[in-house]
Amino acid sequence: MLKTESESPPDDAALALRVARAAPGTDREAEAELYRRLAPRVRLYGLRHLRGEAPAADLMQQVLLMTIERLRAGALRDPQQLASFVLGMCRMVVLDLKRGHARRERLLETYGDVLLPGEALTPSPDRARLMECLERLTERERTVLIMTFYDDVPAETLARELGLSAANVRVIRHRGLQRLRACVTGEQS
Amino acid sequence: MTPWCKSSLEQGVLLAYWLGELSETDEARTEEHLLGCAACSERLGELIALRNGVRTLARAGGVRAIVNDAFVRRLVEQGVRVREYRVPHNGSVNCTVTPEDDIVFTRLDAPLGGVARLDMVEMDSQGKRRARHEDVPFQTGSGGVVFIPRIDELRALPATTMRVRLLAVDEAGERVIGEYTFNHTPHAAD
């Protein structure tokens, strides 16, 4: 990981500033570090909006290449606004991807050497452990979590299907998720 | 990694974000935070990993659960190979599980009007209790309960008879809503 003179890692804004201030393409170390940090976050945005690993990976590459391109060009005036800047590009690329337009090839040609392999998402928990932890939930918690997660069903929809109120579904879901997470991570015996 | 997080996003907010439940304004605020915060985005990644694990288990019949007809329809639409048994009120069914089945689910027809709490009791052929599942979710107007047993447990069963009893529970005590018999035969290899 990149360190400053004081041995503490620079924050995202400081890295963005370094890229912006350097002659275009000369601070590859800062560009690579910024890429490494932002890649998993942009990928999650892609998963949320595009609901698939492949389009999320596409989004990640395009957004990060555009970010570095624009930082090099001095398009980000206030580095503290980096997250907002990246969010704007995420939205634009999602629209592009949904329209089927891709500018990926051109960007890859120009900036491909900055690319690093994207960091893998957190692996799923151990199957046997997860089975055991699901068994420990109450019937209602298990039902609500399985039906929520299977198809990413929001509380309003699930409430109608189960004859409960949406508020009730949220309470059961929240409690179940807390217990499941604690069990899987070993925070409870 | 971002060394600090001004205000960590709660697990409930992360889940609501993932499920698309937030207002447009809250979603934008959450996304900006996630793009600027390594710690919270890591927690979202963990949540998605947990969701993926549960989803994979459910698809493979690896978890016992009470569900509903809409859930079963989703499974079928997504290509999951489902074996379905419908047991009439106080009736019985001959059942098995084959290597081709991903999930077996059973619908127990039952009159659920006026029931406040429903318990499900699993018994062996002699009526000896094996498990009691308390306060199972149900919809009054649905006319029954849909449940998915764990497929690995079904595959391990010898030829046997099992019974399931549905009980309505309230302050006055409990009453039997319905009793169902399963005559299970292991799949015969070709």
C-alpha cells in the first residue's frame, strides 16, 4: 500500500490530488492505488444497479478509467468531492450500459496499463456453517430472510405475500439478519 | 482503505439500499457515502456475500423453511427442478425424491381462518415427536402451509412413514388443525 512520508496511507482525496497535479500519466503509483481502492466500491454499485457480475465488472473498468482520465485532465476541482464525482460517472455509465453503448475499447486502448485485476468480492460463508446458522433462526426469521434474499424482494412485496405489515417484515428481517450474521462470523456461539 | 468513517451506515440501511427500498434522496446519499468509504462498502460486500450464500443454499434445497406459493413459482420460473406434493386436509401422500430434484416442497391444505399462531409438529410413524416448529408463518387466506424440507435429509431417509400435525395455539391452549401422513420411499436406482 502507498505510504506518505509519515507512513500513514494518504486518503482518497490526497491520491486524487496527486494524479491531478502530476503531468498526465506520470504518477502511475497513485493512479494504481486509487484504482485499487475504488474498484470494489464501484463494483458494488454495479451489482446493485445491474444485478450481475459481468456488467458490474464492465462498469467498474469503465468508471475507473474515466475517473483517471478526468483526473489527469484536471476535471475534478475539489478532491474532497471525489465520491460525488465517481458517483456521477457511475450513473452515466449505468445508463450507457443499459442503452448498450460502450466506450470501453477506446478507453482500454489509452489507459489499459493502469488496470489491475479487480478485487474479488467477499467469499460466501462456509456452507455447513450457514446451514447450521439458518437452522438456529426462528421460523419467521428464516422464512423472511430466505424469501428476501432469494430474489431480492423488498419488504412491501414480501409483506403482501405473507399477510404481514411491511414494518413487521422489516423488524423480523433486521433481527434475523443480525442473528445470522453474528452466528456466521462467530460473534455468538 | 479509508482510515475513518464519519458515520457508519447501519446494516438495515445497507440492506434497504440493496433491495431498492430507499427514497431517491437517501439512495443518492448512501451511494456517495459508499463510494467514499471503504469500511461501509466492505460491509455491503459482506452482506451481499451472505445473501449469495443463502440464495445458493435455498436453490439447492439446503435449508428447511416455510415459504409460500409465490416463492415456489419464482423457483420454477428460474429453472429450479421442483418436486411438488400437495396433501389434502388430514390426508396422506406417497412420496420420494430423485437425483434430478433440486427441491421438494409440500403444500398442506388446512383451514387457517381464526388461527393466531400456528405450530408444526413432525412425528414418526408411531406418533413420537421428532421436532416442533413454533409460530410458523402463514397467510390466513392461503388455505394452507407450504414447506421445504432439507433435500439431503430426505435423500438419507429409508422407506418410512412420517406425520406432520398443524396446531393452532392461543391463550386457551392448542387445537389440532390438521394431520398429514407421508409414506416415503427412497428412489430406486435404475
